[in-house]
Amino acid sequence: MPVLYGTADSPACRAVYMTADALGLKLEKKQVSLDKGEHMKPEYLKINPQHTIPTLCDNGFIIWDSHAIIAFLVGKYGNDDQLYSKDIMERALIDQRLHFDSSVVNNFTRTILNPMLYNNAHISVDEHRESILKTYALMEKFLRSYPWIAGKKLTIADLSLIPSITSLDVIVPISREDYPNLTKWIEKAERLPCYVENENGLNLLRDLLSCRCCCPCTEDISIKSGFRVTSREFVEMTMKLYFFEAAPPVRSVLMTLKALDITVELVRLNLSEKEQLDASFLELNPTHTVPTLDDNGFVVWDSHAIMQYLVDKYAINDELYPKNFNKRTKVNQMLFFDTSILFPSLARAVRPVFYDDVTSIPTENIVVIEEAFSFLETFLSSQEYLAGDVLSLADICAVATVTTIELFHKLNGDMYPNVKAWLDNMKSLDFYSENLEGLQKFSDMLLPLLKP
């Protein structure tokens, strides 16, 4: 029986509970009390050096990050692919929504709920209300054409987002009048047999919050041959990539395109002129983010989802994103590490410089970056690349982020020798050239704003 370490008040854990229930899979649930620091004990750090919940142990195979876990469970234990379609386009939309949950919605768990629950912190919900309402508005747009978040049928994207959104509803209630599609989606979810796994945890969350705070409710690889596409001419004719080269996620996609030898039409958006907010682009991507890929009318955003889609649809082999179940799960885990930990540490550091006239990177933000570096050092302590001994999409994502951080905070090679060796190796690969122009652009934008 698979063992899951976690706690029911965590939305991420509830996503795994719901998925297991939907699959008819029994889990041995082991409680990890974060407020007692059980996630920092040596025996837990041995299985998950990132010290997060949930963590799954399945006959010796260990995986963390709820999104990677639920994809693993469906792939291994599902009788079919209903919850996580094998159709490339359908799966790309599901992956996109999973990364939306990881990078956007779960951010509120990390910044609001967790400090309230486990650190006895007083958090002003009002300071986050506008951002939460914007998240509801995006969900409303996602649901305007289909009953479920990634199409006509329930998927793991729903099972991941349901606990996240309903947990936010505890602190910022969802208005039926303002968000009718979102409300209907929640009501459908509440009728699912597996929803009881969410309801139980929500009740616990409400009880804990009512006691502790004030709230309304209380992939040596041959790049030249291994990854390339079979029909480059077709790709050139049909794909557009909306981009702004300075952005690290864009550079991740550009490096993937180079590794796969795919040529696309590049459509540059001038973000300083707010071109990402033009109605024509919002029609393609209501989250108005770059990169956004338009493949002959099939539109997908989020760099991780785009990269997964490109390999699944166009690569001759699967070396960058293996079809082997356990190997893919490990890559997914590291992709979500970039989504939820590594890239946010960069964004948290530079956003005030770009938008709030801050002229230095606060010490507390450097501490967050150092923690992310320490995780990378641990991941690379026994393997050459982030998800094993073969280069993968996870490395391409991470190198774009790490090299950007190095513009203002150099990696200490003495403290992080494994990361330094990995980084030097990544810079030697052919596709890395696609990182350079955008990296220089980012440098030209950022460094003049910082005091010497």
C-alpha cells in the first residue's frame, strides 16, 4: 500500500487524497505535523530534503509535490486515462492548469495559510484580497467554455485546484454573482464521491484558522541528433511563440526549441508598452503571460506545459521528457520545484526593483534564494542532472532561472559545488546559446536600477 506523508489541512495533501479516492486506491496516511516541526526531523529529511508535504512512498519509490504525485498515481493505478488524458493536446491543457495551480494559486497557501497555521503569524487577508479575486476571475474565464477546468471531463487539474480554491474561499469568499462559472464548478465538485476527502480537510482548516487568526469564516547527450523533430517544415509553417526574450520562462522554451531543432514564428510582445494586455492577445491567453504558444490554433501557455507539449508532440524520442513512468514523475517533480520554489525566489527578489523603486535586493529575499540553492545542491549530490543522470526539461527550466539570479547574486561554488558543476555543464551544451541574448536583456533592464 502506498504511504502518503501529509496533513488534511493542506490543500496539496487533499488533492492527493481526492485523487486516490477517485482511483479507488487506499493510502496509508501518515500524519506530519508542521507546527511541531516533524517535517524537519532527520528521518523525514532523508526521504524529502525539500521538507514539504505531501510526500509519497510507493514500494521504495519516493516522490514529492502533489501535482507530480497525482500524475504518478493515475499513470500507475488508473484503469484508463480519463483523469490524465494521453492525448497530447488534452494533456497539455491539463499540465498548464497544474502549473497554474502550482505557481499562482498555491502561492497563497505559502504566503497566507501556512504562516497563519504553522507560524502563528498575523496575516492581513485584505492585503492579498485583490490578488485572490484576480485568481478567481482567471478561473471564471477558464470555465466559461467547459464544465471542468481543462475541458469536458474531470481531470487531475480539477482534483488539484478544487482543494486550493475552496481553501481560498475560506478566507476570501467566492461571490456567486461575480463568479457564476466558478461557483457551478465547485458545486459539481461537491457532488463527487471523492469530495469528502476535501470536505474533511476544509473543516479542519476552518477550525484551525478560527483558533489562530481572524478570517471571514473563520535529459553526455547528443543534442544534434537525439531530440530533433521529424517534420521541421510543418512546424515552421504552423507555430507561433509569443515571447519577450528577457523572461527566464521564455528562454526555457527557446532553449527547448533549439534542442529539438524546431523553428517557430516568433512574435515579440513589448511588455513595457502593455502589448500583453491587447484584446487580441487576451483572447489567446487570459492570464496575459509569456511565453504563449499557438500551434495551428491550439494555444497553450506556461513554459513548463509548452515544453512538455513540444517534446510529446514533436521529438523523435523522449529523452528530455521520458515516457518511462517513474522517470517522468521525477522530471515532473523538478518542474514543479521550478514553478513553486526556484522561479518564485527570483521573482520575489526582482519584482520590487522593477515595480516599487527598490534599489537593492533585501536580505530576506537572498535568504530565500540561498535556500533554493541548497535544495539544488542536495538534489545534485548523487546525480548529474536534476531528475537523474540524464538531461531533462527540468534542467533547462532551472538553468534559465539560476543564470538570471546570478546577475545580482553569484552562486557560491564553494558552498554549492554540485550546482556549480551542473551549471558549468549546462552552459557547455549547444542549446544554451538561446539563453544568452535574453539574459543580457534582463541584465540591461535590472542592473541600472540597483545601487552599486
